[in-house]
Amino acid sequence: MRSLKKTSKAEIKLDEAARAGWLYYVASKTQDEIARELGVSRQTVQRLISLSVSEHLVKIRIDHPIAVCMELALAVKEKYGLVACNVVPSDKSAPELLSGLAISVAADMEKYLRSEAPQIIALGTGRALRACIEQLPTLTTPQHTIVSRLGNMMTDGSATQYNAVTRMAEKTGSAHYPMALPLLAHDAEELKLMQSMEAVRNTLHLCDIADATFVGVGQINLTAPLVLDGFMTKDEATELQDAGAAGEITSIIYDNQGVVLDCAYNARVSSAPLKKAGPAPVTALAAGPAKVRAIQAALVGSLVNRLTTDEATAKILLSY
């Protein structure tokens, strides 16, 4: 009898919680109105509403595109074991549009920049990252350090078009360490010599201890950013594809499993080593059908631990 009595009280409590939950979420009553209707205190109503949610008596559906994005982000996060994932709405009329990604990642960057404690922020380069920097407000944050993960010059000494580090430093007043090297050395011996310089060693060390890292992801084919920007010939792209290349991060090429390829091209790239992401945030921003294979390989290989993409790309990533 004692057990039956306890069960009965529990059921009555759930009935009250369901009633309070319905009045609050469906009938849009205020907590004071519910208290008067049920003849209880406002504090009791608060507890009943909380109980209705914790016992799954109330299920909330948000009828808005962002809800779909949040569901996709959670699914991608769980599928690939990410620390975090953010999915922005796709624009079907302009699938390559970067503005949504840029706004989202810029908001993430701003959190670090507004920290009073000094932060080291490491950046890749490219169109997507440069678009993020343009979305940042002008700040005064001299306590932070911005560092480049890769060389920012063409082989003839001219600056690359999409340098993100210098632009972020201009907008924040932060100290910055560009990798003042050509992206590609002539050979492995020249790269070893360049990376032995004290200034370069210091920059590589800052990359290694960065509090947050933001990188783009590129595909390897004849339309790859590296090819379009003159850092890779079409013949090299074809050879790398044949060798199993799936994508690149900071111009370092990796395969379908996210393993860095042992190849002549990688032996010339003046980038900080591409390793599995550790506990510090390493965010990739990339979207579009052409990049899906490269993104998926980076996630499988744990080269990044956070991803910002769009809903169309997220759906394809979940279909693998």
C-alpha cells in the first residue's frame, strides 16, 4: 500500500506538471495567471514547468530555418566527434556565397578578441578567412597576438592577395607575426634553411601554443584555390589526385583519412606542421559541394575539432 500511495502522488505531480506546461507553452499564460488558475504559488508553478520539461512532457518545436541548422550541427558534431559545429543557412541561388560563414566565424573570433587576457590567435589564409576578418568590428586589443600559419608570399616575393593576419592586426591593433616566407620553397633543403631562421622558429612556436586557430579547407583538383592562385600547377594537382590527395589545410596536402601525404609538394610548403587537433580550438570554415571530400577527410583525421559550414554541405557530410 505504501508503494502504491507513492506512485499515486507521483502521478498526480506529473499531471500537475503537464497542466502547468500546457498552460505556459501552449496557452501562453503567464506564471502568475497559471498560479491563480491552479491555486498554487508562483514558485510552485516554476517548479512544475521545469518538471514538465525534465520529464519530457513538453516537446518544443521551433518552426524556423535556424532550427534545422541547429539539428544538422548537432548531428555532424556527434558523427565526427567534434567539440563544436555551427551550421548556417544555405543560399540555393548562391551556394558559394561566403557571407553567412564569415559572419558566424567572425562572431567566434570576436569572443577571443574581446578577452582581457592575452590570446594567441593563429590563422590560415584564403578567401573565406579574409571574408571573416572583414566582418570584424574595429577593436583596440593590443594585448593579443595574431600569427600566420603559413608563408604569405609568392615565389617572386609579392604578397598573397588573401592575407588574413595583417588585416586582422589592422582592425585590432594586436601584435602580429606574418610568416615572412614564400609559401613554396624551391626544394626541401631550402625550406629547412628558411625555417631555421630565428624569426620563423618563433612564429612556428606561437602557432604551436595558439589559444585558438582558424583555417580554411581546400579541395585538390583543377579548380582548387592553390591552382587558381598560382601555387600549384594543373599537372601537380592531377598527380596529387592520382596519389590519393583529398584536400589541403594551409597548403599541406592530406588523403581521405586526413593523413598528411609524404610527397614532393608538401616537402616545399612553408607552413606550421599540420597535426591532429589537440585540446585548443581549431576551427575549419568551409562549404560547397567541391569541398565536401576535403572537409570530410579533415574531420575523419581530426585535423580540426570545430567546423563552421552551411546546411547543404552538412547534409552531404551526414550522408557518408
